Amino acid sequence: MENIEVSLLYPRGKSKSDNIPKISEETLSSLELNYAIDLKDSSLCEYFTTDKEVIEYRQSVFKDMLENKALCSLLTSLTPILNDITELRKLSQESANNDSYLYSITEIELYVSAIEHLYDGLKNVKDKVKSEALVTLANRVVELTESDYYKELNERLKELTSRVREIKSVTIGVNLDARLRPESAGVLSVNNEYFKSGELLQKILRLDFKSNEYTCIAALQPFKKGQNDNQQLALNNAFNNALNEVYKSSMRSWKRVVNEYVLEKADFLIKLSPEIEFVVKATELIKALEQTQNTLTFPIIYPMNKKIFNTKGIYNPIVATKLNEIMVTNDFSFDKDGMFYVLSGPNRGGKSVITCAVGLTFALCQLGLPVPASSAEISPVDGIFTHFPNDAEDTIDKGRLGEECARLYEIFGDLTENSLVLLDESLSSTGSYEASYIASEVLSGLSLAKCRGIFSTHLHELASMIPEINEKCKQDGGERIDTLVAGMDNGERSFEIFRKTPDGRSYARDIADKYGISLDKILKKIKK
């Protein structure tokens, strides 16, 4: 049987270590994506890719997962079995005898259970799945399960395990020296009955120690109670080593079969375990978004150097799952007139929401998932860098402003023209004059770096500086910066984003009118 490589995330010839963008745990935390896809056995950072082929390979997997609801349940129920195998391997490695035959038998039993579980589940959807990954997995499992080799293995396994599972107790013999100190010990017999506790006093009075060989006259100590981990491990190793010796002769040939089957035929399941967890958790997020009745779409992928990002009806999926309602959507693009945006508007007007929405759309795309939009065309980025408010800033030595500037400076060391930079309320720790000056320097640097991104800010006056920044950077080949505005409608926040030059006074005027503190309304209040 040909040993075909199986992966749910990478087509043949592709590796996890290839084309990984720079997306840190800090960035995932800023976007809240690591909470939405909470992995236990791996890091979400490992699964991002810039490879168009890999993204499209995964898209087909998630399409199958969504179209065949039983697949998610199948992979979810497989996870505990794979976790048991992993745990058993750890126990085997901790054992003094790493070649434990008994551990090998239990491990292969679990493998057989996993294979049969997959076989029963996949045979019902085998003809419905279309993705290369799931078709390969289904064919591999069917071929393995229906092979003569597998059938013979099962017969031998049942024969051997029936003998091992009959073990109920072990009789231990201990030789004593003249002073009744233990001198040597060994296994006298392996029994198919449990021993029973007896009444020690009656046995001593009758001197009837052999009336029932399965009756214990005295326990060595309360088993495992009061013992630390090392003591319990030593005791377990002693019994396992003894049993291994007893069964060594009959199981020596079996170990070769176990290794061949586990390592060469079925070990692919353990390698798949982290991928299965990722696919299941990601599918759960997609289903949660579907429940909110917000639109999802699989984006069309373009080469990274095309720097394409055109979306219709984009929204923040994390906010959607929290509110469990249909979101206000926006159309958003990066183009020749704006590869970087300064986004201003009223507080709580949706600036941070849309900033995160753009970052999440890139991230979900580069995981192979559908994105929160009605349509999308996307070129992957080689890194996502965020500078969001940080409650745990190191301000002891640098001060708040110094810490913010230090974090901004670090970003410039890693980004390229194919990167995405998201700045949310940066430089809010100082006055508007100083903040605007520093922000103009940062924006000039980002323009010259030719990256894409958004600077969401409370600094409305910064927009008036954009023409000057563009003119200055144009001479050195910088990308054009444009402005976006979070809208207001009759004093109410609309959460719509408009591509225009902001008028900071209009926001203040609308808010003042809404709360009755415009001069006209104040005078009327006074006259009353």
C-alpha cells in the first residue's frame, strides 16, 4: 500500500515552514482572533501563509466542511481518541522501559479505533467531498481499512489483546534474609482473577496462609495514596517491566508488526491532530458567523506583489459574534490613490471597528477561511503589524509617549512594501500639537515604505497635513495617503466610513447640538 502524504492544510510539495507571514501573538490579541480560534495543541501563528496555492487548497477544505455538516462532528469526535494516543506516548516515554509491549498494544488499539471511526464517518460523505485534502484522507482510510494487511492485523490484535486483557492480578514473591529484610523479589504468577482482601488476625491465628491464594492477608500500603508522582511512576514501571518480561517471548514478533503499522501506516493521524483541531475550531467560528446572518465569502486570491484589496460589504466578524446581529457594512479598497489611510471621526464612531475588520479580513484570508464581506479580491501580505492601545505599557523608564514611540519604531524594522500596518489611536498619550507632528513623521515613513494600512486617530487636524506629506514623499517615490471619515447622521453615529476630507468642527457641532450644549441652546437654557 502506497504511503501517500496526507494534510488538511498543505498540498503536496508544500510545507508549514514555507511562506509564513510575520503575524505575532500580540497582533492576534489586538485583533482578538486568537480568542475566536482558541487552539490548545498549536499556535494560530503557525498556520498563516502567503502562498496562493495553499490558501486555495484550504478554501476547498472549508467549503467541504460547510457543505457536509457531518464532517465537523466526525473530526470533533476523533479528537479525544488522538489525545489518548498522544497521552499514552508521553507515558511510554516517561517509562523506564521505553519499549513497553503493553503500551504498544494499547496504542495500536487506539489507532484501530481511530481508523474505524474515520472509516465509518467518511464512507457516508466520501462521494460528496471535493477538496483534494479530504478526498486523499478518505481514500487513505478506506484503502487502509479494506486492505488484507489491516484485516490480518486486526485478527492478530484480537488474539493477543484477549490474552493481555485477561490479566486481573499479579502474584509477587519476596525473599527475606535472616533478619526478615527483603532480599529479592519477583513475579510468581500472572492471574485472571482479582485478589481479595482478607482478615489478617484470623489467618494468623489459624496459620492458614494458603487456604485461598487470591486472598490478600495484608496490603503493602494504601495504593497510590500519599505517593508523589515519582513514587507512583516507579511503582508502575516495576509492574510494567515485570509484565513485559512475562510476555516478552510471545510478543517479540508482535512488536515488529506494531511498529510497522503504527509508524508507517497509521501514524499520519497523530501528525494530522493539530491540523484537525485548527480546521474544527475555524469551522466553528464560520458557523457562529453564519448564525448572525452576516455575509461571508471566499475571496479571489491574487499574487502578493499585485497589492490588491477590494472588498464590498466588509464588517468586523469579532464584533458580529459578540453582538449576534447583522452589522453595518462598508466597501473598502486600497488603490493607487490611497495605499494608506488616515481615518478620523467621532469617538465610538466605528474607527477601531473598521480598522480591525480590515486586519481580520487579511488574517482570515491567509488562514484559508471565508472573509466577512459580500465579495473580496485580496493579495496576501507578508506581515500584519498593529499599534493599538496597550494597558500594560512599560512606562517606568520611557514614559507613556516614549513607550508608544518605541513600539512604532520597532514596526519599521520588519515591514516591507507588502506589509499591512494598523495604528489605532496611536500617540494619544500627548497633546494634539506634539501628537500631530510625530504622526506626520510616522506617516511619511509609512508612505516611503510603500506599505498598506490605516491610521485611526482622534487627531482631526492631521488630515489637513496629508497634502503636504504626500507632496514631500512623492519626490522620493512614496505611496499616496488618503483620508477616511467615520460618518455622523443628525448627531448619531452611522458607523459608515466615507472617503473624504474630515471636518472636525462638524463632528463637534453635531455632538454639541445632540446634547444641547451649542451656544444657541445654552443661551435658551440660561434665559429660562
